[in-house]
Amino acid sequence: MNRNENVTDRVPVLVTGGAGYIGSHAVLALKDAGWPVAVIDNLTTGFRFAVPDGVAFYEGDIEDAELLGRIFEEQGTRAIMHFAGSIIVPESVEDPLKYYHNNTAKSRTLIEAAVKAGVPHFIFSSTAATYGVPEVSPVREDTPQSPINPYGWSKLMTEQMLTDTASAHTLNFCALRYFNVAGADPKARTGQSTAGATHLIKVAVEAALGKRDGVAVFGTDFDTPDGTGVRDYIHVSDLAAAHVLALEALMAQPERSLKMNCGYGRGFSVLEVLDAVDRVTNMTIDRRMEGRRAGDPASLISDPSRIRANLPWQPEHDDLDTIIAHALAWERKLSQLRGEG
Ligand SMILES: NC(=O)c1ccc[n+]([C@@H]2O[C@H](COP(=O)([O-])OP(=O)(O)OC[C@H]3O[C@@H](n4cnc5c(N)ncnc54)[C@H](O)[C@@H]3O)[C@@H](O)[C@H]2O)c1
């Protein structure tokens, strides 16, 4: 059935991976805007405390088609935001089949369950890693996608499954290709909680709070203004807001699917980020200069023209110091939650 929802409808949304870093921010964005939300998460890297009260929580795996069917029925699910997955690039190189299983095969199960139940809208967490080492920066969506690791491939394959499924069935989708996600909910209700995370800003604020000795800078001889890698950091709450707008766009035009970069379209070098962390924390964090990591592009910046043209997206936290301040506030709260502070 192709029921064209009115954009003002607040249809029930199932968030997979909603106990994780980005998913928990999407849950808040949906809930704050009055959407009925349910979460499925197997808690492998997520945390039960990250799912707010009032949100139906199903502890389970997205490969459990029976559970998915039950959730769709109980919740009346009309849209899926699919964050669940494995995200560590080096691990994907060592254990590729884990990534093709958890990210690709299980996404297939989820998409099939959605088609079977007639869930018409699907939003997928894709990644700039699907571009591999792009020849141009900023990167447009029509830049050839040529991943250089199994993680990127596992995500690109899912984009392809969605493209083909949307052609064959009554489902439209939006693949959002995130650049570097950072920061935390401005009210510190959730944030990145994974131990041993490798994201630069997370690592730097951990160092600021004495949880690490310092920060390693991988590569100082790139062809960039200061020799260190340049990345496009997007505040996680702005990213979550983009998901809600993408859902509204899918509901307004059920025949149309979208693939869009998510970034601000400007980059900061590793040293610029670390200078900003020093500035925000009023400290001097130790930096260890190390060699390049295999496969790290010099610069990875999104061209955000498409998302700007297609969604009424008005980022509220496009400011490096704000991103760092929010990450720091969450890191402090996390220490308290864990009884460390
Ligand atoms: N963090 C980034 O910078 C970034 C960049 C690009 C894309 N992404 C994508 O965004 C999504 C969310 O990433 P994140 O940073 O929030 O990671 P995360 O590890 O914090 O969240 C993933 C969540 O999915 C859950 N999960 C994993 N496999 C599952 C399964 N089979 N069934 C049910 N639940 C499962 C985990 O328990 C966790 O709560 C991922 O798909 C990731 O590939 C993240």
C-alpha cells in the first residue's frame, strides 16, 4: 500500500542502533519533535542508558526477522532509521566477514522485513568511507565511490541494495553519507560513550580529562596547509536534525529517494582541532607526531550543496569550539555516570 503521509504527520519510527552514539541523538531529535519512537539495539556497543524514558526499547538483533515483524506490528512502524552496525575501519580489514555480516547481510534482513511489512520509508547511515580516497575535495555525491576497506564496501553494498529495492518495491530511502561526526547533545543528555573510541575529538577530550596520556597525530607530511589531515567535522545534533528532515522529505515525495553528503563543507586540520581543544579546555594537551596510517586521505571535505538544496537544513552548531565544548561536557557527565569523577 502506498499511503502518502502528510508531512505534518508524526509517524512511528523505528531506530536501529538507537542506543549508540549517533542513533541516540536521532532518538532525541525525533522525540523532541513529537515523533513516536522505538529502538532496537543488541547493546554490543550501545548503552541502555542512552535510550530516554518514554521510548519503547527492544533488546535484540536486526537479523531477527520475527522480532522485527513483531515490532512493526506493535508500533505501527512507518519509517526506519538504520544506524545499527559495526564501525571500526581497521577491524573491518582484519575481520571483513564480520562487517559483511553485521552491516550488509543483516541490513538485507532488515530491508526485507520492511518490504514484507510495507514500511515505506528508510533512512540509512552511510559514510564518506564509500568514496575511498577521492580525487577531489570537496567531495560531491557523484564522485565515484571506490571504498578502500571492507567497512566502506559493506556500506556501499547496502546503498546498492536500497537503490534496487526502491526500484522494485514501495519503499523510498535516503542514504546519508556522514563525514566526521563529533560533539554531543547540547543538553548533555547523550554523547559518545564507547570505550577506546578512535575519533579525534573524543580522544582529545578524554586526554583533557586525564583519561589518556595525550593524542597521536597520524601524518604530518600531507599536502595540506600544516601537513596534517583535514576533515569536515559535523555536530551530531545537526546530523540528527538532518535525519528528521530527510524523513519528512521522503514522506512528502514517496517516489523519490536521495543520497546526500552530511558535512558542513569546510575542513579543519588535526592541529587546528587540537589547538581548539587546548583553547576550549584552557590546557595544553600532549601531541605525539606519528607516521601516516594506511589509506588516510590528506583531505576529506563534503560538498554540501545537495543536502542544502533538498532539505531546509539549518545547522545550529557549525562551530568547532562549540562541538568540542559539547563533547567535553558529555565526557565529564560520562565520568560521573561511571563513577570516575
Ligand atoms: N561515528 C561516525 O563518525 C560515523 C561516520 C559515518 C557513518 N557512521 C555510521 O553511523 C552509524 C552509527 O554509528 P555510531 O558512531 O553511532 O556507532 P555506535 O557503535 O555507537 O552505534 C551502533 C549501535 O548499533 C548497535 N548494533 C550494532 N549491531 C547491531 C545489530 N546487529 N543489531 C542491533 N543493534 C546493533 C550497537 O549496539 C550500537 O548501539 C553506523 O552505521 C556507522 O557506520 C558513523
